[in-house]
Amino acid sequence: MITIPRDDDKRRAPAVHKKIENIEEGDIRVAVIGTVVDKGETKVVVDDGTGSIDIGFDLSKDLGKFDEGGLVRAVGRPSNGSMDGEAIQDFEDFDVELYRKTKDRLKELRD
């Protein structure tokens, strides 16, 4: 009997936006927004004000356009205090303060 995978079986776990200090070992996939404080050929170190995290990427990712001091969003899988990066985006035009205020307000409304 041939089993055809359902769409649900192919989907990745959603990335949950988290502050770096709140990333836990049980997290499957997270997204962080922060400043690039160090960069190498296959990794960046991102700091969001609550902590910093090393994010490693495979060689297919071109990290050349991400400069130290630049704002980025990175998505990946946490692993032993670092992160296996899947995607990284330039977030220079993103209003981080408005985002944080909105998240805090939504949390207040839910509580």
C-alpha cells in the first residue's frame, strides 16, 4: 500500500518570535530580531538587548550584505546555546520599538 503524505506532514514548524534570553532547549524553530555584532563567512552573532546568539549558516547563504551594526531577523533551530540558521533578512527599515510596544499591548489585552 502506498501512503501519500498529507500537506500537514510536509510543513515545517512555525518560527516563534522570541527574545534571545527566552529561547529554551525545547524550542523547535525560533525567529530573533537584533543587531549583527560580529560576522564571519558562515555565521553571524546577533544581539537583541537581552543577550546574543551565534547563528551558523551553510555555505549557500551569502552573508556579505549583512554588516556589523545592521538590524536583521534570523530564523533557525536553537541548539546548545547557538542557532542553526535557516534564513536571515535585512530589517533596517523595521521599527523595532513599535513592534515591541505592539507585542506588549497585545499581551496586556490577552491577560
